[in-house]
Amino acid sequence: MAEAAAALPTARGRTGVLAALARQALRDARARTVVFGYLFAVYAYIQPVGYRHTYPTDASRRAFAESFGGNPGLRLLYGQPHQIETTAGYTAWRVGGVLAIAAAAYGLLAAVRAGRAEEESGRTEVVLAAPVSRATANTAGLLAIAAGIALLGVVTASFATWLLDQVRQVEDDAQAATRRDVALLSARRGLAPIAHR
């Protein structure tokens, strides 16, 4: 009995085992995480760029907001829109809802992989043959899933923030150029400058 008690890991040893199992689960999930991260980044890139090119003027954006903002079917799919007449508002509306569902799909795939696929491959039996409880093995898998989802969220939020800053800069430059062109044209024709709102 003393030998069996000596073989059980201490609290520090359990933490080390948990960390090792979580690291292994993260390594196993890296391809899936990279693919989902790439898809998230592409989707977060396409939405603001496409919106800006499809609705270049304030009038077209207001018309879009009026027609799509009150649509109950779109609200069901994408959530309640806020300030969709702006690039940032539209992007938050479209990207937030869709990527939340995609993150849930990632979590589901990761959970199946961390649980059932490990058992099918026979790795769970090898891990459990050591003095590791099933709870520790499952906790390690769940920690890896949570870390993967958090990584996807950080990457997507960082990329979307950077991209929206770039889009805002382009829009600000375009508005400044338009004001400058109107002022130059007015000055050439001897007209009073038009006040901008």
C-alpha cells in the first residue's frame, strides 16, 4: 500500500502533469487553431473592405442602414445592429455574430478531439496507466480548448482593430482630399467655401 501511495503524484506533481497534458493537447490542436485563425482573419478583413467599396458614400450607407437595420431576419442571424452606417459598426455587427458561431464550432471540434478521438487512438489508456486521474486528463483537454479559443479571440480582435484603424485612416484621407478639392475649386471660381458638417 505504501508503494501505491508513493506512486501517486503530489499537488505540485499533479500541476506539472496537468500542464504537460495541456501543452500536448495544444500541440495537437495547433493546425486546427491556425486554420481557424486564418479563416477568422480573412473574414474580419473581407467585411470592412467590402463594405467600404460597396457603400462608398454616406448616402449609400444610410440607405443600407435603413433597409437592413430593421430587417428581423438579419437581426436573428447577426444580432442587433448598432451604427451600421459606419464601417466600424457594420464590421462589429457582421464579424461579431458570425465569428461567435465559428468559435463555438471550433470549441465543439476541439472538445471531440480532446475527448473521443484521444480514446479512439489509444492515447488515453496510456496516459491513464500512469498515476493520472481521468479528471486531470479531461481538465488538461479543456484548458487547451479554452486557450485555443482565447488565442483565436485575441488574434481576431487585434487584427480587426488594426484593420479598422487602416480603414478609418483611408476614409479620413479621402474626406480631407474632398474638402481640399472643393475649397480649391471654390477659390478658382471665386465662390465662398462650403461649410462641411
